[in-house]
Amino acid sequence: MKITLKIWRQKNRNTKGSFKMYALEHVSADMSFLEMLDVLNSDLIQKGEESIAFDHDCREGICGMCSLYINGRPHGPVQTTACQLHMRSFKDGQTITIEPWRASAFPVIKDLVVDRSAFDRIQQAGGYVSVNTGGVPDANEIPISKKIADEAFDAAACIGCGACVAACKNASAMLFVGAKVSQFALLPQGKPERKERVEKMVAQMDAEGFGACTNTGACEAECPKGISLTNIARMNREYFSSAISSYEVQSKGAD
Amino acid sequence: MKLDSKIPEGPLAEKWTKHKFNLKLVNPANKRKYDIIVVGTGLAGASAAASLAELGYNVKAFCFQDSPRRAHSIAAQGGINAAKNYQNDGDSVQRLFYDTIKGGDYRAREGNVYRLAEVSVNIIDQCVAQGVPFAREYGGLLSNRSFGGAQVSRTFYARGQTGQQLLLGAYSALNRQIANGKVQMYNRTEMLDLVTVDGKARGIVTRDLITGKIEAHSGHAVLLCTGGYGNVFFLSTNAKGSNVTAAWRAHKKGALFGNPCYTQIHPTCIPVSGDHQSKLTLMSESLRNDGRVWVPKVASPGLKAKDAKDIPESGRDYFLERRYPSFGNLVPRDVASRNAKNICDEGRGVGSGLAVFLDFADAIKRDGRKTIEAKYGNLFDMYRQITGDNPYEVPMMIYPAVHYTMGGLWVDYNLMTSVPGLYSLGEANFSDHGANRLGASALMQGLADGYFVIPYTIGDYLAGLPHAKISTDSPEFTAAVAKANATINKFLSIKGKKTVDQFHRELGLTMWDYCGMSRTAEGLLKAKTKIQALRAEFWQNVNVLGGADELNQELEKAMRVADFMELGELMVDDALNRSESCGGHFREESQTPEGEALRQDDEFAYVAAWQYMGENQPEVLHQEPLVFENVKLTQRSYK
């Protein structure tokens, strides 16, 4: 099949970017979306043009590195990661627009590559259970009901790609943060620190410049791992309950 | 050079305990005076960096990805072994030890493997305490499944995403130490060289992948936790960025490379769909519990999955069940892979010719679609997404693909390489899996090394060192920085006609054809010539556009491929030297009358450790004899 590509090119963080058009012939329906970009890049290099920078690594839909905004949707028309998207999801002759994630908390580094280190800093603010290596109880010491364990797993399945932020008109990170808060709020191991955790993570989220949540649900609809909005509700519950009962109320970015 | 494995004396079960007591300790107040560099943040690197920081050391950690959470450990699907015996089915440390050493075809050290089995139980405790959501039974206790040919259920899992959940656990521990200021994290930063001063590892040279800045970092010890080198084949189940650069540069600075030819080819991967193919996707080994592997008895070129139903039962060859009646479709990975290859070489492959069917029709008829969906739903969806075929209705097509490398930097019992102060952990080292790794053992080894081995063994080295900060102004650092800059400028000035990927694909094809699932002396010699010619052409004719001082993904790839070319030649040398068959290394010259791998224990019961001797010089082989005091060496049989 033949396709036309309209791709965002931007030299670096401080330079203004713009769309550029490319034509590709002989695209196979069995190609993955990223393989289609590999072919384009190879053509460009042969012509002496610099290749298009895009983030990718595992190409199995689990590392969360790929971050393409395709035809107005994070990861494109199928609810999966861009690396698992295949060209059979497009039509012969179609024009495909590819942009980076758009959010002020995710500045563009080059072309389609963005800086998602804000996500790491939110996790560093409290996304852990404070245990050192060694000296922990036997793994079967604390039984956890299957239902709770499964729910915690559903939340923990987040791959940290940032599609939720890219999908949201406010560039809110509530689904990402809610997923981690939920995982630890559900499990007995996370309970001792649950109040400080949610306060610190929300404060960091605000400090990074992510927007507020207005419950439109675009994040859930676009999440490649099907992380549920329930996690946002649970985070809100955790946050309000800790606000009225915690010893150490912290607020850095909210005022 | 004398290779001292430093395996402690005494009975197997007491070695590690005794050794821990004999290791020197660093006073808690002195730990903060030592700097440790950790390269790579997968299971081994993240767990080591977090654990060492918790002890009080200053850690600098590096990863080339945009976040430590993206290291390729994240893609491991099946599970992690541990000798907990929660199922009361006869498991023990001794049994896990035995299965692992036998599975490795008797080419690993008894002492290392026993320690691995011993600490496996602590890993599960640690992960649960971190909040890793393992699968559980209705009673609230942890669930186990059987895996990879073992006769007990000792595999802990988190659906088909065990690697992801374990890595996120280690990442959370790492984050806690970053927040505490004990770990300084460098994302999107790639190691380009090891710096040694007076024979000791004293630091590294890195490139900031965003700004292109070349920097020197010093430390009292350096840990390479940089994974395997399967991408030498271009097509593999590894992530696109996985590379050998850190390990290879360390090798060129004196670290011996152990058993480079030991490669694991995984039997159940999605076949190649065309020339555009950029990587291969694994379908979990667990599928072989219910799927039946077959091809038509009569060669049917181009047979599509949707037409498989037209082949009557009498026209099908379930070749694994036929050849191995007792293990059937559950033979170990190396055996399953080789058989699929042989069938396709006979011309009986389906689809492109390089594929066999993995059929769930009987399982669905027997257990119902719901049961199969509950077990494998996510894998079936993934298969459908990639191929466009629905495995509930037509058989899957599978073919073997490069998955894991058992070889790696040679290390002693303390995980130290032959360069004092340089350690290697996880897949990057050669140590625990011999010539073939069992399923669910990679996660176990990565975390064992990082959480429970290195925190003890590193103190023994550091305790003898002065704690003064190491300056990066010395001539060794300056020279390494200058060399890195020169290499980059060289690449940018070649301006040839071929892309980096073209060279990488050619290298991969040569490796796959001659140093893949089946090897001969004749083929290996041919491969050596081809690789040398390709390498010469690469340095004349590669085209790397863009600049040095910016994000330049072509430049990153070029530097990695340059190292793969050199490594490829060493793998061929090693495969040529080892004229026996063992585990994943199959030399056609050494097989039983039935066509199974035939070891030559008298001649080859040793670790092949290779020493770099300089540009275009043949490497020198050192042998570390493998001593077996606790197991009897037998021919593996799965008939």
C-alpha cells in the first residue's frame, strides 16, 4: 500500500518545530507501525536526510518507551502501544499524522521524542514501600485475598508511557499516579505509608505542571493497558482521607 | 593468567554461609566514603544499586533508556523460580540446584548454582515485601505453576508480566534511594568505556544521549549489569537498544569473556513476516503445556494457517510427540528449537517455510474456549494483533528465535571479573546457566546477584582500599575521553553509502546461518571470513548523519554495531574451539545416532574464557576446569 506521512520535525527543545510531508510506497500490511518508520528512516538516510527521532525499545508493548500521537490519538487507532500497531489498521492511500506527546510537563527533546522524567520524579516522591533488602517476613506470612491481589495487579500493570497525559485535554497525570497509589493502598505492605504516599505523590504531580482531572475518561479510553478510572476515584478518596487525618499534611504545588 | 574461581572449600551446602563469614566488612561509617558505579538498571542493576545505597555506599547509576523502569527485564513473561516448596511436591534447594545444573548440560559451576538455589527463597520474600502483586490462590497464599520441564511447581508469576512486576519492584527500591540522595541517577546516558588505573577499575566514560556530552565518572568499583548480547543476530527477542557495548569495552580493557558461543534459541516465537522485520516476539513457553506442535507429513509449501484444517489427522506429523514420547511437546528449549529447524530444513515448514504450527484445537475441544482464554488470553490477543490470525480458530505459526545469551563476562564466585574492582551481574555475566538456561531462571539470577550476592561480596574488595575520592583528571581518564570523542568523529566523517541497519542485518544473517541453532567447523570458518570482510567495509562505507552534540540515534546504533561485529567474531572462534555439542551449542560433528547433542566431557568440561590481545590479534583462550563433586554427569534424554 501507499501512504502519506505528516510528521512533526523539531531540531531540539529550543527550536520551533513544524510538520513535514513524506510519501511511502510499498508498505506491507504486515509491518508494524515502527517498522514502517524504520523503512522511512532508511530511505531518508539514503537520500542524505537526517532520520526521524522516535523513542522505542522492547517493541513488545511492555517497556512503555514508544510515545507517538497518531492521527489525533496516543498510540493510534487501536487501544495498544504504537509498537504493537500494524499497518493493516490503515488504508491504502491514507494520510497519517504523527506528533509527539503534547504536554507542558513533557517537553519535546527532538522530533517525536519527549522528556517524561516528571513521571520518575513522581515515583521518587513516594511510589515505594520503605523496606530495605533482607530481614523481611516470609512471603506467605501475610495472606492477601485473590480479589485484592488481582485488583492491585490491574493497577500495577501501568507501563508509564504517558498516553493518559497525551489523551487528556488538561494533560492530567491522575491515571498514572492513581494507578501507583491504588496498588499500594490495596496491598497490606503499602498500608503503613499510605497517607504520606498519596500526599507526596500528588504534591509532586502538581509541582510538575500536570493539569487537573475533569473526569472525561479520555485517559482510560486510550490507555494501552486498560488502567481503569476507578484508580483515580481511589486516589481521590485516599487523598481526602489523609488530608483530614494525616500527621504530616504536605502541599507543594497546589497553592 | 591464572583463573581463580574463588569457590570456597567445604561441603556444597555450607560454602556460601562460610564464605559470607570469611568476607571482610566495611565499617558502616566508612561506607559513605566509597563510590560505586552501576551500569544498567534492569533486575540486576536496579536491585544492586538500591541494596548498596541502603547499606550506605554512594551509588551512581546509569541507563540508556529514558527511565530505569524500561530496562529489558521488563519484557520477561513467564515467571521466577524459587525453592520454596510451598506446594509440598518435593522441591528443595538441592532439587533446584540439580535441575539447573543438569538443564545447563553440566557446563556451570556447582558452587555458583547452589548459591543461586539457596538465595532464591529470599527473593520472593523481598519482592512480596515491596508490594509486587504475585498471583495468589483463593486462600490468599501465593500461587505456583510448573515451567520449563521441571517436575515440581516452583515458578512464581504475575500473569504473563512477571518481569515487569519484579522490575517495577526493584525500580521502586531504586527510586527510594534516589529520593534519599544515595543514588545519583543518569538516564539516557550510555557507557562508552571502562577506565582502569594501575590495573583496577576506577571509572567509566559516558555519553549523554541528549546533549552528546562525553563525561568521565570515577568510582571505587564498577558494576556492569548490562544484559545480554542476543542482538548480535539483529533479529532477536531483545529490545532494540539492548547491546554489548559496556561489556565489550570492558573486555578490551582486560576483562575475560566467558563462553561467548552459548546462545539460547527460544522455540516459540512469531515467525519473520518480511524484509522489514525489526525484532521477534516471544510467545511464552507456557503455551506448549496445551498447544500441539505439528507440520504436514507431506511437504506443503506456503500452507496458510487458515488452510490447516484441510490436512486430515492422518496427514499430520506431531514430530515432538513422535520423537519424544515421554516429554512430548514439553521438551527443553534447545531440543524443541532444533527439531523445528530440522523439519523446516527438510522442506516441511509451513507459511514462509520457516514456521511450524502450534495448535490449540484439541485443547479447546477438551477444556473449552473459556479455560484456554483464562490461561493464555493475553498471549492470544498479542498474537492476533501482530499476525492478524485468530489462534482460537486457526493454529499459531511459530519458529525459534534468539532469546538469551548464557555467555558473558567471566566472573569469580564474588561476581568480580578478571579486572579488580570490576563486577558483572545478571545476564551480562556468564556464571550460572551453563550451556542452556531453564525457563524462569533469568529473573532469579538477576535478582539473586543484585539483592543477595553483591552486597556481601563487594565489601571484601572495598575494605582493602583507601577511601580517598578518585580524580578524573588522571591521564587514563583523559585518554579514554579523547578516544571516545575520536571514535564519534570518525563515524561522522565516513559518510559512506550504507545505513547502520544494513550492516547489522548482514552481520545478523551470517551469525544466524553459521553460528545459530546448528554449527559446523566449515560454516564457522566461512562466517569468520564474512564477518572480517563486513567489518572492514563497515568502517569504510557506513553512513552516519547528524552531529555529535545532539540526540543522534544513528550514531548510537553505529557504535553498538561496531562492537557487535567484534563480538560476533569471538563467538565464532569460541564455537569453533568447542567441537562438542552441549545445551544451546550444537555442533553437527558431535551428535548421538538419534541426532541429539553429544557432550565430550573428557575434553570440554571447562569454561572457555577469552582474553583480548589488541586490535586484529587473535584472542587467547584460558580454561577454567569445571569440577563436579556432587552431581553425576549424564547424557540428557527426553525420549
